[in-house]
Amino acid sequence: MNVVPLEGKILKENDRVAAELRARFQEHGILCLNLVSSPGAGKTSLLERTLESFAPGERVAVLTGDIQTDNDAVRLARAGFPVQQITTGGTCHLDARMIEKALAAWNLEELDLLLIENVGNLVCPSNYDLGEAAKVVVLSVAEGEDKPLKYPAMFFRSELLILNKVDLLPHVPFDLRQARANAQRVHPGIEILEVSSLTGEGLPRWRDWLQARRAALRRSLAAP
Amino acid sequence: MNVVPLEGKILKENDRVAAELRARFQEHGILCLNLVSSPGAGKTSLLERTLESFAPGERVAVLTGDIQTDNDAVRLARAGFPVQQITTGGTCHLDARMIEKALAAWNLEELDLLLIENVGNLVCPSNYDLGEAAKVVVLSVAEGEDKPLKYPAMFFRSELLILNKVDLLPHVPFDLRQARANAQRVHPGIEILEVSSLTGEGLPRWRDWLQARRAALRRSLAAP
């Protein structure tokens, strides 16, 4: 994104809309997660596996952002849960207004988990709050262990790092320990899960993480 | 990047500076290439192998863009050719003014090949002309064959597509034929090379491509 005076104004307006979304999610007891990554880190495959793991009738929906195509929505809709494509038409990130507009088509009473797949971009989406409870950054081990240092804002703003495609570890020069250390350096305390959407390795832990967050939200809403 | 009225103004100013750079490169007989890709597609490793393949004394230099670190410049400088890091400080792409500023430190008379490694981002750098003779887009086979369709502007504006990390083909669900078809669909006639910086496969063809472009530039300058 350009560093220009207008930037601040746009971000302020985005933050305002995001705060409204956050209040609505809270009001309806919806856990909203914003999945971010480079192109090709595997967000869509991870979401496919995640949706497949839910029983029919689970109150889950997905918004998937893309610059041009609706391929991802087509893939994700196969699992039978509500899916909407947001085509940004050239814009390199989702913004809160796009989410607000897409949600107008849904009854929020019927949801308790909203997964947002952002545009594949490790830079710009880090600046745009979508009203999510947490950002989840997905990093493929094929990308290299230096990425947290090179794109620190995204890792700093994410609560969870999913190290994806760990099935490739025998075939790529990726130092898992260094990757973890780099992530902790830019974001001390960040949670890290190792998964492979291809083999299924680690997916139960991701699923447990999701369910724990949903349960925590329910408890906080039930508290007097 | 944001779609705002200011955008047009910034791009127009960038185009003006880029045109000046292009004229200077032409005047000095410098082939300038702008390497673009997702984070982790392997631009830096490819450049390391490329620099290692040049004899000492070749008139080659590299500008490498990054948001935060200077890790890439440290890696690239080992080959002994002039390397400068451009740290964008949060900005998601290089622009022509950054190139102009970096070049002030060098005598262009001493160069005939300038390789620019852009910030890892398949979206925003596509809009910023750096005065290059051509963009070269690097796509790792770990990223998936759908990427040309999802990030069409970048593939449309690149003359050459380097399919990198082909050593991983036995281990990833990547359809090489489909990837080539997708690239040709968004950019009919785009040249495509398959390489692996890890094993060296295909690097001679990339090297030949570079040398052919340098020779063509020399011929065009020598023509009456």
C-alpha cells in the first residue's frame, strides 16, 4: 500500500466499520477469523479440510476473497456450508466494507463461526481490520523460514501461525526450529501449529484450537 | 493497493520517473529486469545461482527490495557483484523513485545488466513500472497451478514465467500442463522456463535467456 496522507483516512474509516462488525459478531456470538498468507500457502485447501471435518448443520460460513476468480468459492462450496466469494477487482486485500456488504446476504443468527479467507498477500491485508477475533497466518514450509522476519507486521498481528505443507519438510531446505524462533522474535507468544492439508497431519490440533476458541466465546457470552 | 483517486496521480508520477530510468538504461546499454513473485517463490535463491554463474568482472548488479530486513542483500553480496538493499519500510512494492535513489550510488557506465528483486507480492508490484525492459515472474510449483488466473495482472505484464522448484514436482499436487495453459490464457505467448535453483535443473536455459536479451540489446544499440 502507498504511504500517502490519504492512507490514514482510509484506515480510520476501515477501523470504524470493523468496530461495528466486531460488535455485531459479539452480539450474535460469532467467532470470526481472518486467514492471511502468501499466494499458494494453502489457505483454501486448509479451509476445505476444515469444512469437511464439520458435521452437517454446524453453523459455519466462509467468505473468500480473490482479486479476479471465483475458483476458491467453487471449491469451498462443495462441503455444503454457506460460502461467498468477494472479488476485489484488483484490490490487494479485503476491507471491512466488503465484509459488511457480503454479510448483508446472510442471517447472522444462523452462524457461530465465520472464516474469512483473505487475498493471498503477506503485506497489505495486515493493515485492514475486518472485525475478526483473530488473524491466523498460514505459512507453507516451501516458502522459507525467514518469512516472519521479512513480513513482520503480518506475523505480529496474527494470534496463530499455521506452518502448512509439513509433508514437504523432507524435500525443502526449511529449518523448522529457526522458523519458530523467527516467528517468536517478531511476535513473542504467538501460537504455532504444524499441519499438512494433504496428509491430514496436525489437522486435529487446528480443529481443537478452533473448537476451544468457539467454546471460550460461548463461555464469555454466558458469563453474568 | 487502494482504489482511490490519488492512486492515478501516484501511478502517473511513477510512470514519469520510470520513463526517465528507461531512457537512462537505454543510454547506458543496461538490460534491466524486474523480478516479481509471491513471498518464498525463490527469487533470492534464483538470483544467487545466477550471480554465481557469472565470471568475476561481468558488469552485473542487483537491487533487492524488502519491507524490513536486509537478509537478501547479505545473501546476494556473497557473489561479489554490487548489491544494494532497498528497504521499503512497510510499502508493499518498489517504485521508480526508490530505484532512482539507489542508482545514485552507482556509476551506470560500469553496468550492462541490472537485476531488480521486487518485494514478495503478486499484486501491487504489477502496477509500478521501474523502467525495466521486462518483468520476470517467478512461480514456485508449491504454490499451485491456478495462480496465473488468480493474479492475472502480474502474469499479463511479465514477459517470462519461471516455474521454480520443479524438484518438488513429485511431492506436490501441481499440474504442469494446466499451469502452462493458465499462464497462456492470461498472457498468450508468455515465455515459460522450468527451473530448480536447488538442483540447478533448467538454470542454463534461464542463463541463455538472459544472455540472448543482453545480446539483443547490444545489437539494437549498435544498429545505425
